[in-house]
Amino acid sequence: MKDAFGIPQSLLVLGGTSEIALATARRLIARRTRTVWLAGRPTPTLDGAAAELRALGADVHTVPFDALDPDSHETVLGKVFAEGDIDMVLLAFGILGDQAHDEREPAAAVRVAQTNYTGAVSSALVSARALQTQGHGSLVVLSSVAGERARRANFIYGSSKAGLDAFAQGLGDALHGTGAHVMVVRPGFVRSKMTAGLEETPLATTPEAVATAIELGLRRRSETVWVPGALRLVMSALRHAPRAVFRRLPI
């Protein structure tokens, strides 16, 4: 169960090598989270992440998980929930893709969509059902401001996040009153390995800043979190900009 301050004692990360997820895990471990499950493809990177968190004092387990294999999600995640209640599930996997390449290679674009949307829908539904059965717990979904309005520069990625965002909001409504809770997190450009070499957009942020916002959102039991908060107003304006104007904006 979460403590009196809303901090989970147990955490399941879907996408166990995500920089945002690991920053969040480190922050929560420092605030009494004691059990962490890192779900991801078996790699030395996943093992290294687990070792790092163990060194911080947490009981850490790894579990093989592939977003592109939804047929396995119920079995894989079911085994985790069978070990005991999970207070928080952090859905943190996703790929950025290469817009120019993916426009020329539809199969590559489909992989972005299947990873960011289809895989997320499957694993989120499995997790949500388990949280509902428990009668408590939070599902935290890493969305993106890119999903608010698709830009020419990354509309394949943006459209996948738009679908995920809409799905997560609907799932939150479906779970309302059950004890389970969905929180959608919409970061802007995050300085990370995934975005290395890309031109930053305004109001860029860091994995640590996103982790801080996630913790605050959990304490408040928020439904939507923007990182940084100023993006809420910025995207409200951009969302309503005429398409002829939006196309010419340097974003």
C-alpha cells in the first residue's frame, strides 16, 4: 500500500531501462519505495539498472517483457502481480523512431505505432485489471506533448502518443471509483539518450525533473501532469492555432 504521503511501497516499471523510469525509481526509493520490478527485454543494461537500484537499498527483480509481444503480457505481468500487490505501475517504454526514414519505410512506422500504442494498450489493460482487483494502486502513463498536436517533424511518433494519451484518459475514467487511479504525464522535450543529437524544443526538461513531477502528482493524486507546467498553457494555444499558421511555426 502507499504510505500516508502517497508514496508507493512497490513499483512495477514497464520499460525497465527508461531514463525517466529509472530517475523516478531512484527518487521513490529515497522516499520509502522498497520493492521494484523492472520489466524489459533481457539485456546487460537491464541487469545494470537493477544492480544500481539494489545498491540504493531496494529489493529489485527483473522480468522479461516485450511491448511487441502482447500475447505474452497477461502471463508475464500476471506472474508479477501474483507475487503481491503493486502500488504503482509506470508505463515508460516507447521509441522515437526516425521520421524521415519511417516515412519511406512504412514497416518502420508501424513498429513505432505498435510499440508506443498497441503494446501500451495491451500492457495497460492487464495492469489496470490487476490494480482494480487489488482495489488500489496507480497506473502512471508516460505520454508526451507531441501527442497534443502532431508536428510535421515527428507526426508518426506524435500520432502514436496521441492515441496513447486518449486511451489512458479513457482508462482513467473507466477505473474511477474502483480504487485504482490513472495519471497521464506529458513531458516536453526530455534531454536523454533517446533525444541525443536532436534539436531541443522550447521548455526542454530532464528525466530528474519528470521524476519530481511524477512524485508530486502521486501525492496530489493528479490525473494529468505537464512537465514543465508552463507547457499546459503553451500547448493550449498551439492546439487551437489554425493549420495554416501551425505549419509555419518553427517547432
